[in-house]
Amino acid sequence: MFLTYALLLLLVIPCTLTAWSAWTLAVNRAKADKAHVPILTRYVAPTNPLWIVFGNFIIALFRRLPFGSGYFTRFYLHGWEAKDRYKIHLELEAILEIPQRRKDFKRNVEQMAVLDIYGKNLSTTDDQEWQKHRKATAATFTERNNELVWIESLNQAKSMLQYWNERAPHPIRTLSEDARTFTLNVLAAALLSKTYPFKGCEETQQKAPSARDDFAFRYRDSLSKILQNIVPIFIFGTAGLTSWWMPTPWKKAGYAVYSLRAYEMELISEERHNIAHGKKSAPNLVTALVRACEEEQKGGDAKRRDGLDLRKFILTEEEIISDLFVYAFAGNDTTAITLAHTLMETLRLCHPLGQLVKTTGNKFQTIKIGSKVVTIPLDTMIHANMSAHPMDWNPGRWISSPADNTHQIEDENLLLDTTGCYLPWASGQRVCPGKKFLQVELVAVLAKLFRGHRLEPELEKGETIEAARKRSQFTTQDVQVRFLNEMRSPASAGVR
């Protein structure tokens, strides 16, 4: 009897999931038909937890089959839009309205919940709650902090260049890993006023960090493990990942969540102690964030602005920790991926996020596609493709000049506003708060690396320089999503 029930249960579960999926697909298809827009159908939702974990692995296996190319491998891969770039928009249609209509198309905070490891934060809130986080965190991005970022970026870039010239195996195949070390070290200085020497990928592998390394072990190692395993952390939770039956790397990531939280709590407590005793602190993001919240709390009883009680704009310890984590996430992986691409390609073509994720919320929204006005249903997710750019190198697209062909180069000007066609940091009120941070960091590292050096692809046996450049370009454009869009196999393109 037990075996019968077990078999029935095994049949009921997949049948129920299949029926539910078919019903929701039919509902969504009906909504899309009413909107009269071109439709692309997927039978597995991109937010399906199992597909998030195993999807790319399944696609890789499918591609090895004789018939393993086509619709399935094109549109079911995580980050397919980053590989497809502008092709899908030539087949269907695209719009520019959505990023510009902030009040109509709001941030899809549900899809950003993967970053809620320590609670709500700047990336996973909206409206008044978002204003609270934005107000408190805005104080952390100052010119004084940018100066610190500039100095540390130059120092780390100098050490990275020295490693590539003198200590790294040649050809160099560790650009992505070394870029992550660079950004982690810059973050350590900006976030916590901790400076550490640059160690290349090969050197790091030769000596594993020990508990005695304190900060390097408790911050850089913990943060690195969390970022590498952020999807399983979101799906199974920290407690679930530390279960005895979990794979060892996931289990270590679960413990890293606790370790990073404990370390940041120490920093917050230390800064509050300094405030209480009138001591000055180093100009980093932790001290600025904690002090902004403490000062607002002191003056909150008497302050009101635009009808809002400013006491509601105070962050709790958990919210401070969560915002610190989001800054570390946004300032590390996105910057490292961008730097790795920049040493081979450009941010215009290779964006670590790939999409601006929006939602229509609880209202119907209309948009104009060509000469047609389309109504989008309420509670509809909107994914605006940030990788849909032409592949041709044409600097003229960013230059304004008189219409006639007789003008001189002095008559040309760089476009001051590119928000209609170039959105690497989003735009408007929800523009990335670390935009200046990243710009300062990237300009510093590129200036230091290329002031007296150039980067060129390593030639394979019998290969011409033109063929090597095409191979390197293919490597940069062959992306997949782990959590962000990054090169699938960067080591396949060696450089000198």
C-alpha cells in the first residue's frame, strides 16, 4: 500500500506542476495577445529556481548533440539577450520609453530579492522605503571618498601591472580573476580603510588564506564565497546551505554569510563607540553610513521635510549590514567583469547586468512601438535589454555635428546626454549610486595600465594577429549568466 501511495505521489507532483505551468502560460499568452505585440514564447520561466541552478548545465549538454542548436539553446540560456544583442530587436521591435517613465514602470523589487541575504536594502526597496535607504547612503559617496578610491586604484593597478610583467605566467590567462582581486582590494580601502597588497591569481592559489589573516579571511574570502554562490543562498537560505547534506562549496558559502555579518557588526559597533566618545574615524563607507544614521536619529524629533517624518529615515543595524553588502556586491563583481571586458572590449557591448528589470505594478501602462500604441497589462515584468547595441565600432554615434559636410572637427561635440541609447548605470532617480565610484576606479586603472603599455592577444600556433583578435573578440562576446553576465571561458584568450 505504501509503495502504491509513493508511486501516486511521484505521478501527482509532476502532473500538477505541468498543469500549473500550462495554465499560467495560457494566461500570459492571452494577455500578450490582447496587447498585440510580437511574442516570444518560453515554456520554462527564467525565474524558475531549478532552471536558475541547472539551466546553463542543461544547455551545455544539449549543445553537444547533433541537433543541439536553435531556438532552445538560443532563448533558454541565462543571459541569452547578452549573446543575442541586437538580433532579436531586428526580428521583433524595441522601445526606449520604459527607462524614461520611472513612475509608470517601477523597479521589479521581487526579482531583486536575491540580494536580500541580510534584509531589505537600496536595491530591493521602492518608494518611501527606498528613499530612506537612498538618503542614508547618499552621504557615503563624497569627493573625499572618491579621492581615496582614486589613490587606491592607482596603487592596486601599479601592483597588478608589476605582477603581469614580472611574476605572472605568460601568456596571461587570469584577467578575470585578477580583476576581481583588484576590485576587492579597492573596496577594502573605500569600504573599511583597509589596504592590502595585490596578489595575482597564481600567487593566491599557492597560498590559501588562514584564520590568522583576519581581515583577508573574514572579509575578502567571505564576500568572494557569497558572490560566487548567491543563487543557491537565495534558493536554500543560509540555514539550508549549512545542512550536513549540502555540497561543501555551498556549505562554506552558508558559513561565509554568518562570518561577513559578524565582521560588519564589529565595524558598526566600533564606529558607534567612536561617535559616543567624540573620536574621528577614517573616511570610509562604513563610518559615513553609520554616522549619517546616528546624526539623523539625534535630529529626527524636530525635523520634517515635505510632510515626511525624518525619524522614519533611520536605518537599523540589519539594514546597514544589508546596504554594505549590496555596495560590496555592486562594487566588486560588476566592476571586475566590466574591467575584464574593457581590457578586451567595451562596456557598451558587454554589460554585467544585461537588463533593466521593471514592472507595470498595479496599473495598465501604454507605450508607443513605431506608430502603434500598445497596452501592457498590470503586474507585468519588463526586461529592458541593455546589450542591444550595434556591433560596429562607430565613435560618431556619440558626436553631434552640423548637418552639412563642410564642418571642421572644431564644430563637433561629444553628446552630453546619452540616456536615450546608453544606460550602463541606468538613469533618473534610480541611477546607480556608485556611478562616480566606478568611473573613478576604471579611469585610474586604465590610465595606469596603458600609460606605458599595450595589451595584445597571444598568437596560437600558425595564427595571424587578425585571427587572434577575432578569437579574442569572440571570447569577450561568448557570455553566460552565473549571477551576472560574464565571459564563459576568459582563459581561452591569452594576452601579453
